[in-house]
Amino acid sequence: MPLSGHHHIHKQKLENIFKTRKRKKKKMGVDYYNILKVNRNATEDDLKKSYKRLAMIWHPDKNPSYRRSEAEAKFKQISEAYDVLSDPQKRQIYDLYGEEGLKSGQVPPPPFSTSASTSSSSSAARGQQHYYQRQNPNPSFRFHPRDAEDIYEELFGSESGSGGGGGGGGSGGQRGNNRGHREGYFRNGNTSSGMELRKAVPVENTLPCSLEELYKGAKKKMKISRNLYDSFGKLRAVEEILTIEIKPGWKKGTKITFPEKGNQELGFFPADLIFIVDEKPHVLYKRDGNDLILNQEITLLEALTGKTLDLTTLDGRNIMIPLSDIVKPGADVIVSNEGMPISKEPGKKGNLRIKIDVKYPSRLTSEQKSDLRRVLGGVS
């Protein structure tokens, strides 16, 4: 039976949609499946096995210096491929729109003609709505590549564990309501409705640091767990390892922000995850701004006749501080450039302030008293 004019127009529009989608799929950009040497139906286990095999070959530390640049580039490619294909949401978008669509976050609209009749326009509108529901289920998604070394340590394990004193790892925030209103999730997140997505309230975690770490700088690995909506609108827990570079001279209260690494709430972009530096007490030194304070006890004899202090700095050096003059109780001995590094002025440090406490003898014999009177000019 021949098609009517209306049905013929509608059929042509549907054919145009599928042709366009096929053309889109051809423009894949980087072929992550080929990089990982897996097929398009690869399971999570397949991806892990292939990543581990290739990472052992191309990790920069496992290659000679003359091939290091090539290894770094290959290792970065392998890590990015695993990052995308092991994440269901990233993989779905990549499979539909390739690397460009994944990284740009732009989902192209279906190609409907503006010259259609009223009835076919109505069908086109319904088709467009269906297209967005299927092809753009989570418009709040934005691509954030993971650090290659973090992925490597997550799969191979890390000697540094969770960063030592990280409070048992970080949290992306309090666990949200798991009901999710999944049907409403797609509806609320659809930017075509005119609703502008906002970012959830930042999540803050304490980052305890020793005084040595704040003096020398350090690298901490923090394992976090956060809740994210997948491409089907289901809330799922995602674990990840973050690297925090502690800079020499950082102070208590310094904030390190990881954009969109917190929990995701309905209709919101994921929250920022913020770590706030906290300073652990030190057994010897105390910090005062950029200065370090050290309490040092000496005897009365040493206060009067002199002494050389043998000190160990926070970075393990031994320094000798001579006390040649008479030192009064409570005096401050200032040693310049031996305090904390000044983070905003590389190469500069504050002062080391040594607070002297003179220990007096608990008792003196008559002979000692007589000797002191004679030496100090008193009457014997």
C-alpha cells in the first residue's frame, strides 16, 4: 500500500535522524577501545586486566630515560581510556558521541526540518522529546579526567595508603536520599526545560598534617567515596583516590579544593570537595605564624658561663647554636632563617625563637655558697 504524503514526510525525518546518528558515531576521535586493546563489549574485569597489562609496560618509572617521553604519553592515553570506559556514564556518552561529545558536553539536537506541516511538526516535537530523554538523560554531566597516577595506585595499590592521618580517608559528603525520584531526575535535570543547574553546597573535610609535612611539603593520597547519579538516574557510590600536594609553609586553615568531587544531589552539579589543613602538635616545636618556637632548658652554670645548643631541625639537619653571653631566664635567642618556609616567598623562612628556661639548683652547700659570694663579689 503506498504511503500517504504525511507518512512519507515522517518516514524521511526518522531516516534522517538515524543517518545523522550513524555519522556522529563515525567521528569517534580517539579510539579508547583500541588503546586498551579490548572490544566494544568489554566487561569491567576485561578493562582492568588490559589496563594492568599495558600500565606495567608503559608506566614511566618502568622505562629507560631515553624512552620516558614516549612512555609518559602512552601511559596517559591508557589511563584516560580506562577512566572513560570503566565509568558507565562516561562510556555511554563516548559510545554515542565519541571523544569530542564526551569532552565538550554538547549533545547535538535531532535534525528536524522547519518546513514540515503542522501534523508532522507535532510528531517531530514528540520525537525530539523522546530523543533528549534517551540521548541526554543527565545534562548535569561534565567531563573531568582523573589523574593517571591515581588510577595506577588505585588498581595496583599504594604504599602510602590513605595518606597517613587523613581521618580514615575523605568523604564526598553525607549519604543522600537513595529514593532518587528517578523518573523526576531526568525531568528536573533537563536543561531544555529552562531550569539552570546549580552546584551543590561544598563538602569540607579536615586534613591533619604534621609540622614536618608543613615544613618540607608532602604528597598525600586520599581515598574518597561519593554518591553520583549514573546515566540511568540511579544513585551509586563511587570510590576514587585523590592526590593532595602539600606545599612547604602551608598553614592551618589552608583550603584545597577539588571541583565537583563531592556528592551529587537531584538537579545539581556535584559539590566541590574541600580539604582544610589542620596542624598536629609537635613534641618539640611550636609554630607562631612563620616562626618556630623551641623551649630550651639550661643550668644556672650554663647560663652564666655559656653553652652550645645542638638542635635537630624539622628537615633532619643538625645545627649548633652557641650561647656565649650570660643568658637571663625567659630570654629569646633568635636564629634567623630557621623558621617555617614562607609559602608566598619561595626560598625565605621565618625565625627560630629559642626560649631559655634557666634551671636553678635545688640546694647549695655552705662551701658552694661561700665560693659563689667570692666569685660574684659578695662578702664571704
